[in-house]
Amino acid sequence: MEKLLVAQNISKNFGEFRALDDASIEVPKGSVFGLLGPNGAGKTTLLRIINQITMPDQGKVFLDGEPLQPHHIQNIGYLPEERGLYKSMKVGEQALYLAQLKGLSKTEAKAKLKYWFDRLEIGDWWDKKIQELSKGMAQKIQFVVTVLHDPKLLIFDEPFSGFDPINANLIKDEILKLRDDGATIIFSTHRMESVEEMCDHIALINKSKKILDGKLLDIKRAYQNNTFDVGLIATNPTEASSLLTDKFNVQPATFKSINDDLKYRIQVAPDASSNDLLHYLSSLGQITHFNEVIPSVNDIFIETINKNN
Amino acid sequence: MNHLQLIIKREYLNKVRNKSFVIMTFLTPVIMVGVFSLVAYLASLNNSTSKEIAILDESGYFGDQFESTDNTTYVYLDNETLEVAKEQSEEKERYGLLYIPKVAKLDLLADQITFYSEDSPSLNVMSDIEDVIEEEVNVLSLRQAGIDAAMIQDMHINIKAHQETYQGQETSEMGSILKLAFGGLAGYLLFMFIIIYGNMIMRSVIEEKTSRIIEVIISSVKPIKLLLGKIIGTSLAGVTQFVMWTILMFVLMTVVPLIFGIDAAEMQTPQQQELMQAAGEGGIENGIAQFLIEANNLPLMNLVIMFLLFFIGGYLLYASLYAAIGAAVDSETDTQQFMMPILLPLILAVYVGIFTVMDNPHGTVSQIFSFIPFTSPVVMLMRIPFGVPVWQQILSVVILFATFIGTVWFAAKIYRVGILMYGKKASYKELLKWLKY
């Protein structure tokens, strides 16, 4: 697949502190790319390097095959985690100013702003000052300003913070729509359920090093390990439980059920299939629940980071 | 419009539209003129109560020497004893009683005259009285010695030395005063401008940090452009405010006296009036003519060009430092530790300027300080009216602008790193580290 953004072997030091160590990422065109990692891992530094706010000590960044240059700023929309607006400036004036800084002409900016303000139903805020708006309202304006100049690459750092669930959903839909319209999205967040929902690629950064990346599905496949959650109404519960514990790697499971049955998370040998397990279970009693455990992004995150540490 | 223009425009409009800025623009001249007028009014009030001074002249020398004025009335007492005169004066609440005893010889008067009053009399009153007595006694003693006082006065020769440079250019004391005034004004103006608008730039940088908009902005423009735009925009707003102040002050100064009927002459203290009179002895017209000649003699082109160069250079030098401080801290309260190193050279410049330049514009200290870039704008501006060799001026400007490039580089470094640092307490050590990022 064609790559929109390639960052090669990026290293960055702040004095003694190594913020990024030989990190590389490749963001395919038209994807939603999740950039994950614990606090202080180096995500923001990487995003700042992509935005040319900070210069890398080593390594190169390519946008659409070209080495990153100042004019590329117009092709990128960046919503930083630390964001805000001039408090005493009016909404419209401020949006126009920021849009013009991104290279739009005044008339272009006005037309596009009108489109977005109507779309998000915030048209009547135009003459209000930012300090009169709530945090969520200001965030909406920030979102508009970020996407206004139709950038090829959109970078969102914690885009949902400060939004109520309804508005968070609205923004999520807008982001996905932008993707459908051809934009590529880099998305950094600690909300794993959003990653699960939206991302098709992820990269995991820990302690300034990239430790995992790829298609989300591929990664999940790699982390899938023949584990099943089963519920069983056994004819003889004590015997069944000891038999299962002997034969398989068994842990208690925590899914919900209405019956008072045995609940286990069972890992079978790599060469065995789910049918083998089903077959064996049916000999012990009545199966009420059978579900393959697909590793969640959350699990993968925690497991990988812990292993790495 | 390119980025720099956009930023300058925003910074300018943002400052100029700011409520407190507008209020200060209009209020400051009103307050200043108001204070002047009040002082003038109070001073005239203070002087307007007329004083009555009784004179008991037993010597008989001063029959009509004391002439009453608007403020002071002299009353001659005849044939009273000192005791009665004192009682009477106290009763009538007179300002004072001047007692001149009968003496055998004139020179005994020197320490025999007494002034009685309720409280200790004002210096002005005493010196007035003493002047009158002294003059009369001197004339009398001359006459007793058989010398005609009028003849002495006629033969008195007034010396007025002409001042001329080796190149044949005439100078005068008036010229020196004018030069001092010009240099002082220019230096002081720069000093005020730096403090007021440097602070404004610093606050504006801090505002961008605290409102967290900075990262949004610098993902669109280079920090150095933002820094320059900010400095230029704020300076333009400052120039606007200064121009407004000048115009408003001028208008108010003309209008207020007309409305309230305050005479400009009355605003002056008696000492000033005396000075004016002394200056006017040669004729007011003569004074004005001399003033014009002197003003004409000032190296005007040189002054204007150098004023602009030093003003811009000096202001930019300090403004970039203010911006760097703004970037290094999280809130205005944290700026204290960094303000001292900025204010110190500035204050030093003004004092060195006032004291050493006034004393000797081309002395070693003045010369040295007019080359150090942090003091040169103020000190050199004060020196230039007295004539500074061109090579010195050029060298000083070059040093100033070279240092300016250095401080902008320094400020931009601090700025680039500092604007993205939150919560980190900036120390000098920390700043040094930032320079290496």
C-alpha cells in the first residue's frame, strides 16, 4: 500500500534525555493510524517532529515521497494535545487568522468556515469571544480550524478530551468521514476503545523506542493464542473442573451468564482446534458459552508494555 | 498576505483594541495634565494669601525702601517701642515684624536686625528682606566713604564669555542646556518605551503559553516569525500610543489653561520666575533668537538618524530579551528573577547618562558606556548632541546591532524551546540547557 508519511530512524535528545530512539513509522494513505504508548514515551515529540515544530537529531521524514519541507505545513492539520485559543479574540476573527496562517486566502477561509460552522451548527458563535464559550465549544472550533484547509494528513492528539459522549461521537464520525474523503489520519490517544473502533494501523512506542507496529488485524492475529471462554453446566462439576485443569491451561473467566455454571478461560495447544475442545467439553456436560478470546488493544497494549519493561 | 504581516496585524489590532490599552491611551494624558494643573492651582493658592509685615525702623535709613507687592504688604510703624510693636503685630496676626535698631555705625547693622514672627518665616520672605536691606546699606556705606554708588553701578562691567569651538562654531550656555534637554529626553523616552512595551511583549508571550494556543500557531509558522511579528506589532501599537499621548497632551495643555484661566506664568515657582527674569534681562527676543540659532546649530540630521537607529536597535535588543523571558516562564509571577538582569543595565544607562554625560559628555566613563550595547542607546543618544565623532557613532551602532542579532538568536532559542515547556520551573541552568536543544 502507498505510504503518505514515512518517518525513518528518528532520534531526538533533549540534553541528556533521549526522547526518541531510532523510531520509524509508515502511515499508509487513507488509513487511520493509531500512535499509542504510555505517558512520556515520546509520542508528542514524534508528532512535533512531523509538524516541523521540533527538528530531529537524526532521521528523515517523508511526506508523499518528498523530504519534509516548510511548505508541507499546508498539507498537514495538527490538533495538539496542549491546545487553546486566544481568549479575548472573537471566534470568527480567530478562525480566519488561523486559517490564513495555514495559507488560505481570506475569501477561501470565509467560505470554508461557513461550511463547517453550518455543518457543526455553531454559526451563531461567530462574534462571541472564546472566554464566553465552554471548553467543549472551544474544542469544536479547534477541530474546525485543524481540518479547514483540507490537509492530506490530519494529526489528532487526544481529540476527544473535553467532549461529552454525544459530541465525541460527532467528532469521531467527522474524522471517519474525512478519512472516507481521502485524508490520512494519525491519531494518538489513551482511549483504547476509540483505537479499537477507528484505527486500522497502530504503532506502539515505549521509552522512546517503537516496539510494535502494523495492521491492527495482523497484530491481533499475532496475539491470538487459541484461548476460549467457555461456560459449562457439568454433570459432575468437581470432576469436570479437575479434568479440565489437568488437560489444559485453565484460568477462571469473568463473562456474564444467567446460569450457575462453570466459567473458564481455556488455552488449547497450538496444534489443536476449537472443535477438539468443543468435543471434549460436550462430553463433560452442557455447553452454555463458547467464545474465542480476541485480544483487545487494551490487552495488547498492557501485555507488550509490561513485557518490554 | 504573508505570515509575518498577518501576525503583525493581529498583534497590533489585538493590542490597540484592548480595553485597558484604549483607556490608558486616553486617561494618561488627562491624568498628567490634571496633576500639573492641580499642582499649579495649589501653588497659586498657597501664594495668594497676602502677608502683612510690620517694619519698625529706628535707624531711619529705610524710609521707603520696602515696596509692597501683591503678596506682601509692608507697614511702617512710627514712634512705637519694640515691646508695643511686637504686641501689636501679634494681636493683628501679622506675618512678621522687622526690627531695625538705631546704630552708631552702619556696619553694626550686620547682625543687629531681628525678624519676629509667629512661626519661622519662609526662605523667600527672608531673602527678599535681606536683599533690600543689604542693597541700601551698601549704597549708604559707599556714600559715607565718599564714593558715589551710582558711579559704581555705571562703571560695573558685565562679563559674558563667548564660546566657540576650534572649528569656529559658536556655542553658548543656552546651547548646552538645549543639548542636555534633547539628549535627556531621547534617552528617557527610550527607557520608558522599553519598559512599557517590553513588558507588553512579555505578557503577550505568556498569554500564548497559558492559553495553550502556541503549539497550534507554531505548527503553521516558524517561531522566529512569531517572535518578530510580536515585537513589531507591539512596537507599532506602542508608537501609536505615544503619538496619541503627545497629541492629547498638547491639546489638553492648550485647552485646559484656557478653560480654567490658569496663567502659565503662575504655574512657575518664584525661583523659576526669577530665573526667567534673569534670562530675560537681555531681552526676551534676544533669548528666543539665541534659542533658534542654537537649535539650528545642533547636528539635526545626525541626531534624527542616530535617534532612529539607536531607538530601534536598543528597543529590539531589550524586546527580544523580554520575549525570551516570557517564553521561559509559566506566569507573570515567575518573571521576577529574570527581570533584574534586564532592568539593571537600563537603569544604569539612565543614571550614567544623566550624571556623567551632564558633567562631561566626552569623559572616559561616558565613552565606555556609549559602546556597551545594553547602555549605549541611552548614553550615546545623550552624548550625540554634544558632538561625537562619526566613527564612534558608527562603531557603537554596529556593536549594538551585532549584539541585537546575538540576543535574537538567544531569544529565539529560548523561545522555541520555552513556549512548549509547561510546568517546568525555568532556572538559569535550565535556560543554558535549552540553548543546546
